[in-house]
Amino acid sequence: MNFLYSPKSHFNLANLFTMVNITCGLAATYLITQNDFFSAIVFAWIGGAFDIFDGKIARKFKLSNEFGIQLDSFADFLSFVLVPVFLIFQAVYTHLEGFWFVLASLVSIIYVISGLRRLIQFNIDAEAGEVGKFFVGVPTPLGAILLWLVYLGYIYGLLPGVVVIALMALIGWLLNSKVKVPHP
């Protein structure tokens, strides 16, 4: 069991927590395909909790390694970019037609690319030692939370589909903006 506390192990405790996050993201994706949005969101939030703890465990037990950094970004891409965009696409955008559906599709693609770009840039900056007290741009987990709030606004009848498109575009832009967000 020494591999659990070895920074050289791909299966150390921190990375196993990240793998649970990935598993939750995959489960959420499947549940979205079944139109079980509530359960999908529960799995996404459980994955988010594991995302918080994987970093804390890595720092506490000095388990950080290059594999873990890349694995964490992959998990973030799945859980905090693909899952919320897929949920909104399936729950909201499939009810749109014509121009609005095409626009929603383009905004979804742009959001996914923006999230991926942000995660890649974060990894480059982390390797260069440039991660400080602030994130520059909205981190993908916060972007996901904002998208969940937009989704809730839609299902409770507070936001029409076209406003969801606009808010997704805005949040996608914020991912790579110069907005400073305090690093916890």
C-alpha cells in the first residue's frame, strides 16, 4: 500500500481521488443521455467534492507529480466543462429550433474550446511557477457552478433559452478573460 503515498505512483491517493472525479463525470454524462438531469447534477457535484480533496491530499502528503497535474486537468475538462455544457445542451437547447439551435450549438462548441484552452494555459502557467494568489480568468469549476445556476434559472422559468445562450457565451468569455478571482 506504499504506492498510495508515493509521489512517483500514478495511483497515489490524490490521483485516486481524481479518478473518482472522472468516474462521477462519466456517470453524469450517461445520466444526461437518459434525461435524468437531477442525478447527473448530483454526480457532478460529488465529482467536484473529490476535485477539492485531491488537491488538498496532494499538498498534504506531497504527492504532486506531472501525471497528477495532467490527470486533474482532464478531470476538470470532463466534470466542469463537458458535463455542464452537455447538460444545458440536452435540457435546454434541444427545445430550440432553427437559428437559435444553430447559435446554441456554436456557443456550446466555443465554450468547450474556451474551457480546454483555459485548462491548457493553467497547466503551462503552473509549470512555469506563475500560479499566484489570484486566478486570471474564471476557473472552470466556478464556470461550471455559474452554468448550473443558469440551468436552474431556466428550469424554474426565470430564464428563456435565448438568455441561457447569452449567459453561456459570457461565462465562456470569462474563462479566458483578465478578471482576477482569488485563489482559495
